Amino acid sequence: MPDFAPSLPAAPLRLRRPQASIVPRPIVVLIPLLIVFYAFLFLPPETEFSLFGVRLYGYRLGVIVGSIPALWMTIKDSRGFLNRIDIGIALMSFWIVLSFMSHYGLQQGLIRGLGVAIDTGLAYFVARASIVTPNDLRRFLILILPGLMFAAVVMAAESISGRLLLRPLATSIFGNMSSYYGGEVIGQIQLRSELRLGLLRAYGPFDHPILGGTIMTGLLPLYYYSGLRGWPLVLGVVVSLCGLFSLSSAAFLAVTLMIAAIGINRVLPYIPKLSWWTVIAVLTMILTVLHLASTNGLVPVLARMTLSPQTAYYRILIWRYGTASIEKHPLFGVGYGQWERLDWMTESIDAHFLALGIVYGIAVPLALLAAIIFGMIKVGRLMNLVEPQSRKMLVGINMAVFVYLVVGQTVTFYSAGSVVFMTYLGFLASMASWAEYRVKADRQMAMMLRRKALHESRQPVQPERGSFGGGTESLVG
């Protein structure tokens, strides 16, 4: 008797999230993240109040409210999507709270640490729960367009008219925002009207023109590579470019990097031996040469790319005194406003990862960078193994995170900027998990099809009726 056991299909792999990748998810799963984005797009920073000592701005309230249905969805779905990126973000959030507790005691440290943890870890969690597949991200990009259009119109109107519109209106209703030093209220923030290139630096609904420009322009690669067509794609690109009305060097740097990356990505298919790994290696070598060849290292070279010479010089000083502070206080940092610097320098630190190290200790930026690098490498390795439409989406999120990584060397992401940055990392983690599942599922299906074909090829061929050897019926009319 022939043995057909080898030709039987293998038992299916136990994959973690079949429903998230095969069955379309209902659009209501996007509500938690939509609450977060519309909160900071429609509620200016002046809409703030205090609850148990924690300052609740519009964006922070949106994160808290959005986290409630996100938690319910996670418990109900029981997907268990924990990966290394999640672990890195969890460690970062834990160390932030621990650092503040070491500086300000248990009660005050917990209150202050929770405020930052909401802006980072909780915002990341909401994004992870809401966005699971590339199709989720495409629908989300369409649904936030009304809010982005509102912000874009306000920024364009402010810049062209030469006067601030939305923030002064919010101030007349809710009063001025509080100004902080060392984590304590010391006064009120006065909005500044600054002209650059003949236009006013627009605030829009954001805390600062730098944050508004970074948030808006950072959406460009997501829309460009989303796979959307027609008016959603056109509007998405247009509102992204309206971030340039912030007249911020960070926004111009972001757009320049994105245009260069998009151009390189279009050229790569025509050069067989050239890949993104080669491009990254060459860029790393160029940056290393610039760092070694320049007098004071790479930071002054990047600082000169700003639109203001004074800003460039100030950022050089920030890096000089900031790195010295981290070397002196590597474990838990120095908390708010206590880092050693020149008397005339403010507590503002225009470098995100440097600021994290100064305030919370070196563990926080290291955990964050490790999570980002791991996620980008994982997505980069898997993107060529999925269907072309999804591959474009993965390229877009990797490009957006890369731009934030570079721009973050000259900007600190706080308030809504921190929330958006962390949601992008949530997108990155979700796309990495989705791509891993998709590749495993495709390989499993291909293996089953090959075994089925092998099984059918081993079946004995039954002669057709009327062929040779089939009887006399074929010979008699």
C-alpha cells in the first residue's frame, strides 16, 4: 500500500492575530485615536485645567478619554500584541515616573511623572489599539482630514495676514497659558509675533510654530505612500505642506528630507545593486566624516541649517552643556529646569533625545532609540515580502519615523508634538506586527499549496473510458 503520509498538509501554524489581518475591522476601532487627534486640532493649549495636581490640556484630556475605549477593545480582542517595541516604550514610561519620584518624592513625583507618561506611553497605547493593519491607517488618514484642513487654513491665514487668530481668541475665552520653570508655575505665556521671509510664523491650534510645522509636515510621507487616490491624497499632501507656514527650520528640514527620501525611493528600482541599506551606509559615512572633519563635531554643522543664525548658535550651546549634564547625572537626570548652563540660557532644550537624557537620565532616550531602530529595521526587512499596496504604506511610516528621528535632533517634542510622535511609533509597532503575521501566513499558504500539488501528483492516473485498454466499447460503433 503506498504511503501518502508525507503528502498530507501540515498542521496550520498558531498565529496570534488572524482576525486583525484577514477580517476587515469595523471603523469604530479608530474612534479612540480620532478623539486624540481632534482634541489637539480643535482645542488650543489655553483649554487647560487641573485634576488632582495633573495639568490637563485639551490634547492630554483627549488621550485619557481615548484610552478608555482603547483599553476595552484590547481586553475584548485579547490579541496579546506585545512585542519588543512595546517593551521599549513601557520601560521608557516606567523610568520617567521613577526618575521624577527620585527627584520630587513619591506623591509629587508620581503626579508629575503621570502627566508625562500620558503624553508618551498612553498615547502610544491608544495608537497601538486603534491601528492594526495598513487599511486601518488609510481610513484614519481620511477621517482626520477635516481637522487637519482646519489647522492648515488657520496657519495659512495667520501667516499671510500677518496676525495671530486662533490662539488670541482662545486666550480671550480661557485666559493665558501658565508659564513653568522647574515644573512650577511662574507666570503666564505671552504669544510672540515673529516675521520670517516676509511672513508671520503661524501658531494655528498648536503650542508653538515649531511643533505645528513638525506635526503638519510629518504627515507628508504617510499621505504620499498611503495608496489613497483622488481628493484624499491631494488634500493630505496640501495640508501637510501648509506646515511650512510655521516658518520653522524644522518644518523646512522635514520637507527637504522627505523629498530627498521619496526621490531616492523612486530611483532604487532602476539600480539593481542599490538598496536602502546601501543608502543608509553611505549617509552614515558622510555624517561620520563631517563629524570628524568639523571643529566642534556634527551638531554645529546641522545647527547651521536653521533659518536663524542666533538659533544655530544657541543649539550648539545646548548640546555642549546638555551632554555635560548627562555625563554628570546619567541615572535619573536632573528633573525640570536644573541642568547646568550659562546664566542667560533658558530651560528650553531644542533636541528631543538630548532633553530626555538631561531630565530623566540616559536610560529613557536609549530605550526609545532602541525601540525605534528595532521597529524600523523589522519593517524594512518585511516590507518587500508583502503586497505592493501595503508595502507603500510601510515605506511611508518608516520614512515618517526617520524624519522625526532626524528633526528630533533640533526640536523637542512636547505636548501635542510628543503625542503625535508617540502615535507614529505605535503605527510602526503595529505595522511591524502586521507584516510579520502577513509574511508567515503567506508562507504557510504557499507551503500548503505545494504539498497539495505534490499529493495530487502522486495519485494514480485512472485511464479514461474509451482509451486503449478500456474495453471493446471504443472499437464498436
